[in-house]
Amino acid sequence: MIGHMPRPIVLVTEPEFRRAERVFSSATAVQCIVGPSDEEELAKAIAATGATHAVVGGRPYRGPLYSAIQPGRVIARFGVGHDGIDKQKATQAGVLCTNTPSVLDQSVAELTFLLIAAAARYLTAIDSDLRAGNWTPKEGTELRGKTLTMIGVGRIGRAVARIARRGYEMRVIGYHRSGSASAAEARADFDVLTDDLPKALGEADFVSLLIPAAPENAHFINRERLAHMRPEAWLVNTARGMVVDENALYDALAAGRLRGAALDVFDREPYVPVDPARDLRRLPNVILTPHVGSHTPDANGRMASRALENIVLAEAKAFDKMDLLNPGVLVK
């Protein structure tokens, strides 16, 4: 009698396995086992276990992982941002790289708007005061009629815009670069679509960043662009830490040139100030969360399922159905 073919072994880095253990543990098409996040240790574990694919988180992978994975197999990013994956090195090694777009949009959009609402009512500050025994009511602001500028009009930006417009009756400006492919399909979700960045920043009560960690977006919000924002405005970042010059942001906040900032992502994570003298944790007008935008059971389960689906598709050579980040690998 012919036996069953063994299931491919997928090594899942430990933090990601924990976030969606039910999905990984119950997978039937592949066998998922827990692996280390450190790249060198992960590469050794792949060799020791005979794993053919890996699911990884957001930390940078720049070296031995690409020679540990066999050509035609998958490094699946658990999440959307893929700046930690070296697509060029993967392509040279014949390794397929994927991510999990769209499945975390709602979770990130909801956290983004939660930060906007918390900023409007100084929620974290008054909570801290009350816990310290101080009864210090602080006057907040209504959101209805206020202007939210979305820097980035992709799926998540549009989801935030819909919450703002339909739920809070805010005016929403969408900023996109000239010629952006996503602008046309975004038009219905915004009151204004523009490629005039100074105008988009200057009219905003709240500026929300939802652009990818691409080289052209490094320190997108810098001293010059912060200067376009009104002193009454808040900056909200749920995109990637590298899109904000944290030293410039600190200086603007400390000098009162900006009312506040709400940040879920940082240049270095776990957060370490770029300049020890400019520690954002010391400022009372900053709301900080530890990169939890997509960290819900709903989004985690969908990300795990999508990562494994990409691996199964690779095994079936259904490359056209994958969320492939390096399509050039197919013609290598």
C-alpha cells in the first residue's frame, strides 16, 4: 500500500506562533513547529528539522536564512510590512517571499482611530492624573467638523477615512503622490484628494500616517514637513517608525510647535530613543503603544491562515495566486 506523502515542515518564529497558535497547531496541509526568531538560530533550526518553509515576523533577516531555505520554497512574512525581508537576496537564492495584505486592515484602522479619539480627549493624560490621585479635568475637543489628513490612501487609509467620515462626521483629506495608482479607487472615501503635501498638512487637526516602509518614505515626516503642521495639530503614526524623524518630532513637541503625537511604531523596536536626550516617553503630550495595530485575535488568525495559504500555493506551483513580493524569482 502506498503511504501518505509527508507534510512539508514549516518553521514558525516563536512570537508569531504564539499570536496564532490555534491556526498553526491545527494546520492539516503542513506541519508547523516553533522556531527561534534570531536569524542564525533560525537557519540552524531549519537544517536540523528538515523544514522547507519559514514564517517570520518583522525583525530584519539579512543573511543565513536565504541559504537555509531551498530554492522554490517560501519565507512567509506574518504581516504586511516586509522591510525586514531582503527581496534581492531571496531572489538570487531562488526563494519565494510573501506577505499577508488586506487581512489586518480593519484592526490597524480601528487602532488608528482609537489613537485619534484618545488624543482629542487627552485620554491617557487624564487617566494617569486620576490614578495619581489628581482630579484635573482637561478640556478636549469634539471630532465632528475637524479635519483629518491621511498620508497614504491605500486600503487601511481608506478604512480610517470611512470611520472618520461616517462615524464622526470629520472632513478627511487624502494625500497621495502625483501619479499614485491607488488615488482613483480611493476618491469615494475622501472629501479631498490632493498631491499638495504642504496644504494637506497645513489644514489638518490630525495627521495620520499610513505609508509603507519604503526607501522613498524614510523620514517622510521631517523638520521641514512638521513645520507645515499647525501648532494645534496631532501626528498619529501606525505605519512604520522609519517614516518619522523622531528627533525632529521630539523637538517640535517639546517646543510646543505641535500639540501632540500618538505613536504605535518606532525607529527601533522595542522602543529605544534615537537620541537619549530626546526620549519621547518623557513628554506628556505623547501617547505610546507597543506596535499593536494588527495585534488582535481576528487579524492574527487571518495572517497565520494567509501565510500558510501562500506556502500551500507554492507547493502546488500556483504562483499566480500567491502574495508574492519578489515576482522576479519566477524568471530567474
